Amino acid sequence: MPGIEDLYREIILDHYRTPRNRGELQPPAISSEGHNPLCGDDIRIFLDVADGVVRDVKFSGQGCSISQSSTSMMTVAIKGKTVDEVQAFVRRFKHMMTLADNDEPVDESINLGDIEALQGVVKFPVRIKCATLGWNTLLEALTEATK
Amino acid sequence: MTSAHRDFDSMAIRRDFPILSTQINGKPLVYLDSANTSQKPNIVIDTMSEFMRKTYAPINRSAYTLAANATELYEGARNAVAKFINANSSQEIVFTKNATEALNLLVNSWGRANLKTGDAVLLTHMEHHANIVPWQMLQQERGIELRWVPLTSDYQLDLTSLETLLTGVKVFSFTSMSNVLGTINPVEKLCAAAHAAGAIAIVDACQSVPHTHTDVRVLGADFVTFSSHKMCGPSGLGVLWGRKELLEAMPPFLGGGNMISDVRLDGFTCAELPAKFEAGTPAIAEVVGLGAAVNYLNDFGMTSIRQHEIAISGYVIEKFADRFGDDITIHGPRNPELRGATFSFAFRGIHPHDLSQVLDQSNVCVRAGHHCAKPLMKIIGANATARASFYLYNTTADVDALADALDSASDIF
């Protein structure tokens, strides 16, 4: 059995205890809501996209340490990136979570930084949904923002 | 009901369940998820295995001896289930895929035949999704009105406005025991109130039939649904009991083989009960297994099982209070007599998903989540809870193991 320390790495607990970019953005920023049907968690992502660049991002909602810290780290990583860069970044993350779509190329040279700490989640397959909740919600918000 | 002839000896009972002596990573299993699904005693495993080795054959269809023997065992199990809940006749016992399907059968068959636009259905705030969503599906199609019995602050149904809520209602469908709160509802009283208002009463008894003595005639219900897998039987099997005259008046649910007495190019005629509601090949070995589970529970008598669980509940409440005080919140009644041994709780602000993950390090198996009762979760103000549920094979040592494991969760978060 994988050890619990593989899951609850210090950087993950740090983002859980002190989430970054928690809050809301007012319209015209757009928002998307995601649910984890397994545990009832929900997350809302607020996205301010202008000229193809993510100017600001915030999140709200309730969730476990994995979903909250994963979303917190995600917001730090994507702020200031172009929409294309963010999409490639999400693909890289989902590839690490063993959820890559085979049809879409993954740029393995993308450095996930602190987010690499979430790799341990793969050893706890039930929790992969927790780790990806914020990311899938982000993709929905991006689609909305670039309509 | 068969009279009990086995003493309630916890250690002997534990030996009946082989999974309880398996170890994961060299540590014993502490199984506290029986409200979700129960473990299986040797007698159920062996009966199903023997049946498949020696007697398995189609039922109700063939003249050969093997098929006749299989049919006898299958129908014998139906008789055992009928006696277990004191049904008037085994014709009133319908086997379904699970309890969820039994409720869907009622909504689709009885509901479609009897409810029209504007008709009202009364549910409660403590229902499982299985007793909400099928009604909402009918509501979308037919515009029926759904009403709800609210909760009191001490996790009981608030019955102060029951009479008003029941006015004009055609059916009152409610749980006998909350799978989240553990609250045991006053089923007899609710059935009587429904009837006084001219409504029929449907009881989702999934959480009570495995744990307490159930006499459908005393309850006064019109329909009762429950599942095999929560009462030591196999999964893939649910039970619908209904009053014969109501079942006879209802149109069939699923169409196909077994449920007909005649099929012509211009139509069909339904079979007699209960075949009318058992289209297709049923879960044959599972039904035989459920028969063995019923006999196993009867060996102790449901009254002793209930007494054991009251004692366990008392111990849980005391242990939690002594050890954790205000750090733990039980979402449910504090009086063991008013509840089943199913405890949803919040602990030191740790998310239930994280809590169950840490408990798993000690092989303590608890459910974390919304327990398929999202409207109720919203009302009690929690997205999710951890839930420990106990059965006849659990002991106070399991409660101690849970408390120890909870302490270790505090070390991480």
C-alpha cells in the first residue's frame, strides 16, 4: 500500500491551509462551477481573460485537501499565461494524472513546478477526481471565456 | 418468524464472516461501512457456491429435475423473505435488481397509473436519492407536485404540519431510517397518517430491515422496499413487498420473458404475481443466497441484533464524547433507542475525504461523501460527512479502533 506521505506532501498541505487566489471576481470575469459527484465537493473558478491572456483567476467552494490545494496551485501557475499556454499546461497536468486524451499532444517539456507534488495522488486512484476537479472546471471556464 | 436458537456471541459471529479475518498490509480489517453494504457470512457464500456447483438451472421454465430443484430453492427463498417480514403471501414478494429498481418500479408502474398533472407526492428531507430522483423524473414528465416533510433541530422528522402537508396527497414515500443521520422514523404513525389522508404509504426500508424486526402488517404500509446486500445477502438483488390487491391492479414495469401468460401479435397478457414484475432471467443464485442470509439472521432473531446495535450506538456516543468532546459533531440523534448504529460525523474540521483516507491507513473502512442524500446534506449544512456504520459483526473493539485512527488523522492536518 502506498504511504499516506505520498499523498499529503508538505507543499500540498501548505496550499490547503493557506490557499492562494481564494475569492471571487465580478463580471465581466466569467465563472464555471464543477462538482465531484463522489463526495459532494464543489468548486467555482473565476477567470478574467483579455487579449488571449489570463489576467486574473480566483476560486471558491468546498473540498478536501487534494482538490483545494490542487486548485490553489493551479491558479498560481496559470496567472499571466496565454490561453494556449494554459491549455497545454492542463494537458500536461492531466497526463501526469494518467488522464491524458490520446488524441491531444502533450508537451512533456512543460515544467509543472510545485504541482509535481500531486503525482503521488496517482497511487490513490479514487483521489484523482479530487485533484482534477479544479482543472476540469478551469477548462469549462476557458471555453466560456474564449467563445 | 423462526424462533432464535443461537446465542448472540460476537466473537462467534465474527468467525462466520471470513472477510473479517483477512488482513491488509498485515493489519486486521475494521469494517464500518455496513449501511453502504454488509459483509457476507460463510453460510451465504457456501449456499450460493453449492447451488452453482450442484443445482443451478433456469427457473420456472423447464420440466427436467435439475430445473425443478433450482425453482424449488428459488421459490423457497421467496417464502423465507415473505416470512421474514410477515407478508401475507409470497406472491407479495417481488425480486428486483436492487432497492433502487424497486422504487423505480413503484414510480413507473403505480405512479404512472395513478398520478396525473397537479397530483401531489409527499417525501421527506431525509430521503436517499433513490426515493427522490424517480419522483422528479415523473415530475418532469407529468408535472406532479413534490412536497417535503422538514427536519427538526434534533434530526427527527418535523411532523407538526404533517396533516396540512398530506392534504390532497396521493402517495407518501419515506425512509424508515435515515442512511445519513441514523434516525429511526415512526413508520406506523406515518403510514396511518397517510391512510387517514387518503394516500398510500411507501416505505424505503433499506436501512431498517437488516437491523430490526420488520412486520409489514404491523407497519401498515402499502409498499416496502429493501435490498439484499445490506442484510448479509448478495448484491444485485432488491425486494419489493406490496399489498396483493395493489400489485394486482398495477401495470407491469419491464416487459419480456417470464412476466407474461400469453403473447400474440396483437398484444400480451400479464402473468400472475409475482412473475408479472419479474421480467427476464432473475438473479437466481443471488435469490438463493438471500434465502440463506434471512435464515442466518433468523438464527439470532432480529430483536437480539437490534439490542446489540443499541449497545454499540451507546458505546459510540459515549466514546466520542469522552475522547473528543466538542471536536466531534455527530449529525444525528443522541439517544441510542431512537437511532440505528449509523453515525455521520464531522471531526476537527478535517474534510471527510481526507479523514477516510487517513483512517484507511489503519484499515478502518468508513464512507465519506454525501451518501446519496444531497438535499439532506445541504439542510444539515455539510457538503460531505464521514460515516461509520455498524452491524451484528461489529464490536466495541471496532469503535476503539475508529477512535484511535481518528487521533492519527489529527497528527496530519
